[in-house]
Amino acid sequence: MQRRKFIQGVGASSLAFGATAAGLSHAKPKAEHKWRMVTTWPKNFPGLGTGANKLAELIETMSGGRIQVRVFGANELVPAFEVFDTVARGTAQIGHGAAYYWKGKSEAAQFFSAVPFGLTAQEMNGWLYHGGGLELWSELYDQFGLIPAPAGNTGVQMGGWFNKEINSVEDLKGLKMRIPGLGGEVLQRAGGTPVNLPGGELFIALQNGTIDATEWVGPYNDLAFGLYKAAKYYYYPGWHEPGTTLEAMINKEAFEALSADLQAIVLNACKVVNQDMLAEYTARNPVALRTLLTQHKVELRQFPADAVKRLLALSEEVVAEIGQRDAFSKRVYTSFRKFLDQSREWGQIAELTYLQARDLT
């Protein structure tokens, strides 16, 4: 009897020890690094804001909780256009935005987001990952103590929402339009007035007449902002942003404080989000466009040919001029232009002819 009680006691102790050990093995590890992410997007905004959230979640999950990332939307910690400086100072360890917002730091930064009549999303990824683009981008941001990484893409955008019809190139003159980056400079040369506003201010500005038109992203995001309530006409194509790359900017000191495996996790999490966001926009935009057209009776318009032709010519001028501003801009422009030329040749043979053939039916 005593022997049986002893065996039972040992068994119970073993089970208890095993349960404790199992509990310890599944306990959430203590965070080795607590990061803050600031973004240029409204908190939880579909596609853009949720893409930033997903990046934070991926970093935390892939690191087993060793890196914890708290996300702040625009104006929660800092205004949208102060993200770059906030991360450069180290007040936040990572940011999510778009490089064309930082042209005040370097005009060459705009090449790493969107160039009018430039590279599509697929082509941008090709240039950045395999055409030398990311190396140039990293060289640029290094002087600010930052490490850049592609972290999302919207694909080709829409031309924007207008409260006046664009029937010819003349209608661009005097147009007050929210349009950032190089697209804004092109509009200015066409006689318009570019205005740079964060996303959260677009609806009111359009509704009260502060601006006559605004571009934002595309149907998925434009529907979420309710821009169809503030403007009558929805124009295409998005000549100014044919494949907008979004970025993660990482404070270099914070990044170098990570172990090699955690560094790889952060950079690969950015790659995952870069791919996933484009897939999401590809899936959501057609559905949202159908909603805008059928439920909200939006008037879809194509820019007139003479306006597109003029915008193309002006874009060539603007981009070439920026490419000659200084030695570094020239290197970026030369690399970008070379990749664009070879992509155009391949695209006409492969992508364009395929799409035309597919639409024959």
C-alpha cells in the first residue's frame, strides 16, 4: 500500500512539473525591444493604416514577441508630415509613409515613391530589389540616420475627384488640387495650383471649396473616405502615381541594436507587407469601383487626350530637371530612367499585348 502511494505521489508530482514546464514554455517572452511606429495615415485606415498595423504585428509575431511595436496614426503622437524627423531623432524607432512627402529633405526622395508616367508597382519592385534602386535609397537615407524599406504599394491610382469638368488641357489652368510630389510640380507647370494636405483633411477641403480637386489613392480608399459625397467627377488614369511605393523608415541606431536574426525579421516583414498590400488593392479596388458607380452614381470620366499629352510632356521636363539638380539626383535619375526604358520595351511586348488580346473577347 505504501509503495502504491509513493508511486502515485511521484506520478502526480511529475504531471504537475510537466504542466508547469509546459506553461513556462508557452509563456510570452519578455520584449527585448519596445518600438513605436508613427505613420502618415489616419489610424486603422483601410489599406494604408491597416498595412502599417500588419507590419507591426508581423514584426512582433515573427520575432516571438522579442520586438513589440506600438502603432500611432497621424496626429496621435506627431502630425503626418513630421514622421520623417520623428524617426530620424529616435523619438520613434520606425515610421510608415511615402518618400515623396520628404522632398524638402531631398528632391531625389520622390523617385522612391512615385514618378508621373513612371514605373508601375511591378516595375518599382523590380528596380528597388534587383535594379539598384534600394541601394541608392539607402544611401540617401543614411545621411539622416535612417534605413528605408519598401513596405506596401497601391498599384496604379486614379486621377482624382473633381468639382469641375476637365474637357481640355485649358481646364487645368487655375485648378486648385491636392496632389503631392512630382505630380504637383507637373500640375503647376500646366497652370494649376498644387496643394499638399494629409489624407485626413481632404474631405472637408474638397467640400468647402478650399480645393477644386484632389487625388487620394483609388476606389478602395476613396470610398472609405466618402470623397464621392464631396465631388461630382471621378477621373482616370492616375498619370501622376502609376505604382506608388510606400515605405518603412527605420531608425538606424535602433536597427543596429537588434541581433542579426531580428534585423532579418524586420526587413522581411517589410517585404511581406509590400507584397500583401498590393494584393489587397488589386482585390479591393474593382469591388469598390463597382460600388461607387452603381450605388453612389459617381460620374466616371477619362482625362482628355490633349491634357494627358501635355501632362506627359511636362512630366518629362520636371523629372529630367530634378535629375540634374546635383550629383546624387543624377545617379538616381540615370538608374531610374534606364530601368524605365527597358521596362517599357518589355511591357509593350508582354503586358500590353496580352491585355489587348485578353480584351478581344
